Amino acid sequence: MKGNTLNTKKDWKAYWKFMFAKAFRTGLQSAISLWLANSTGIIDADMLQLIGVAFMTSFVTVLQHALEQYKPKETF
């Protein structure tokens, strides 16, 4: 990236590739932490639903932040 703007398609693709990878990692971390809590008995809930909700919530939150950072003038 040159400066603070995205000038080429390559920069745009690299930004979103990075943000989707970050969203996936964050979602996975949330899902694993709740799975561990459920496995040790700290939380008593349906495992699949718990992991799914944790993953999707974190994933969508990171994508929302990515959109806000990509074009801050349009999202503020």
C-alpha cells in the first residue's frame, strides 16, 4: 500500500485476503476457547451451537471493522 490509500487492485485484494484470514483466525480462537470451557464443565450448552455462534460472531465483527477501516469516510 502506498500512503494510506489503496491505489491498485493488487492492494485491494491483499487487504481483503488479510482481513478474511484475520476474521477466520479470530473466529477459530473464539470457538476453541468456548469448546475448552464446555469440555471442562465451565459452560453447559450444546457444543455445536456454541462453537457456531462464537465463530460467526467473531468473524462478522472483524469484517465489520475491516469495512470501517477500508473506507472510513463512507462508514462514519
